[in-house]
Amino acid sequence: MSNQHRFRIAAIPADGVGREVVAAGRDVLDALEARSGGRFGFHWEEFPWGSDYYAEHGVMMPDDGLEKLRNFDAIYFGAVGWPTVADHISLWGLRLRICQGFDHWANVRPVNFLPGITSPLRKADTVELDWVVVRENTEGEYAGLGGRNLSARGAGGEVAVQSALFTEVGCERIMRFAFDLARTRTRKKVASVTKSNAQQYGMVLWDDTFRRVAADYPDVETESVLVDAMAAKFVLHPEDLSVVVASNLNADILSDLGSALAGSLGLAPSANLNPERRYPSMFEPVHGSAPDIAGMGICNPIGAIGSAAMMLTHLGLPDEAKKINAAIEATTAQGLLTRDIGGNASTKAVTEAIIKNLPD
Ligand code: GGG
């Protein structure tokens, strides 16, 4: 890392609590920069895209939005979705437009227990959680293929088709990503998830590709599990999992279940990666915009701050990322918790405590 390296970061807080948690993450990164003795810094540019932008312009982001983002080192995203805009318009108009436009084909979603947090699983057991859900992030059920109004049957007779797209190239690259990740972990295991007994084309291609790729990783344990059985396994045998690789929709659902089992959706960080680094990758909390608590100063900033740590690892600052994760752990261990995890601390109080707990 060269001295005085300044990373160009595009911030897109977008909707609801996205604004509060992006501000919190930026405060933590600014604090690290201030302590870095000029070793590194961040040049921020904030983009006001989202549902308010839609109300004014009729689009979630401008037509040349991807061009505007292209030369940044990374994108730091909040959350998308607001009651004034239909959910499929806001999601496709912003988050999915960026992920698909920048070929963010790997969405990495770690799930861990943090100290001081009781969760549905922890109440029942003393089991530890240490998973990474790897979500295929550009095709599958999110390919956007299909249509509505496909019949002329009139009121009550409408027909819609929603197709999933599975390509062998798309399946293979996400599986190799999952296996390579498993090789870096204590438990070298990849569990692949489908519903291939019912989805007999794309998901059978997924299963066949998984078997072929697994043959190149004889040192990594494997299993193929149907998504309904995997949901049960998350709850009943969490100790038997390490890396879980799944299609776009299945992984989205399972990672929400995983973070709820760890205590709250508000805790979960994520990285939308273009592993070839042709485009800037995007880092965001797994949670959405939470309109019910937006603007109240009570949302959990930990998912967004953990995502900032993932961004630092991606930018080549893994030691700084470790400092953030250590500070998060120290803060929850002190019992400084937002409401979603049983406390009454504000977003600001938790953020300030994390900054105070940053190791030198
Ligand atoms: N920060 C994540 C976010 O804004 N999620 C909103 C959402 O509805 N996501 C659904 C999806 O991406 O599958």
C-alpha cells in the first residue's frame, strides 16, 4: 500500500435507514483515516439516488449513472425501497441495475454470532455460527425474464410468466468462488442448495455443474441439499455448515434466515463483488430500508459498518478491516445494543462506541 493512498468511494445511501447507516459507516471510516497518520484516506462522493430521486425524475438513478460510478474504487450502499415506489421498480431501478450492470456476480454474506447477543439459536444451545452464504448475484431467478398480460382472458384471467436463467458459465464461476473461499476456512466444506427435484432444468444444470467443479477440489467436503431441508438444517444443525452456495433467490432467503438466527438482520454485512475487478464492487448491509423505523435514530448500524470492513479488505486494507470487526465485537460485548437485538442504545451511541473501541 503506497503512502497517502486516497480511495475514491461512491456513497449511495438511497432510502430509509440506508441514510442513517451509511452515515454511521462513513464516521467509522473517517475515524480510521484520522488515525492512519496519512497512510490512507477516502475521497467520498455522495449520490442522491433512490425513491426521492424517483419522485422528482421518474427514475431511481440517471441514465448515465453507471458511467458516473465506473471509475470509483468501490461503492458504499445503504438500502433501497420506500412505500411511495413499487418495490420491483425501486429494486430493479437501483440495486439490481448496479449489480447487473457491473457484473457483481458474487454476493458474499457472512453470518456469525457476536458476543453479548442472544439469538433464537443461542437461547436453545451454546452452538457457534460461522457461515458464509455465497449468493449467485446476476442470473437465476433474478434474470428478469418473463412477462405479464399474456392472455386475453380479461379480468381475473391474467397470466404472468417468470423464468429463471441458469448458465453453465454462471454456475461454474460462483461454485469455484465458493470452493476457493472454503479452502481459506477452518472447516473446508461447501454445501450447494437447489430445489432441483421440482425445478428440473436450471437447477439440475446447477447440480451437475456442482458435481463437476467439486471434482477439482478433493480436499473440500461437499453436500447438495434441497432448499427446504437447508432451511431446517440452518436451525437444527448450524454446526455442520461452513460455505453455503445458492442461486440468487434461495441465497437471499437463506441469508436472511441466517442473520435472524444470529440475532438480527441489522447485523449482517455483505459484498457484491466483480471478482475480475473490471468494475467497482459494492458493499451494503443485507437489510432493507426499514420504513417503520427510518429517521428515528434507532436502527442498527452494525451491518453497514461490517460492510465497510469488507470494503477495506477488498481495497487491500485487511488490518484496518480487522480493527473494525474487533471494535464491533467489543461494543456488543459491552452490552451496547440497539433495539432489534434487545437493547435501547441509539444508532449514534453504537457508532460512537465502535469508534471508541477501534484498536490502535
Ligand atoms: N441493502 C440491501 C437492500 O437494500 N435490499 C433491498 C431489497 O429489497 N433487496 C432484495 C434483493 O436484493 O434481493
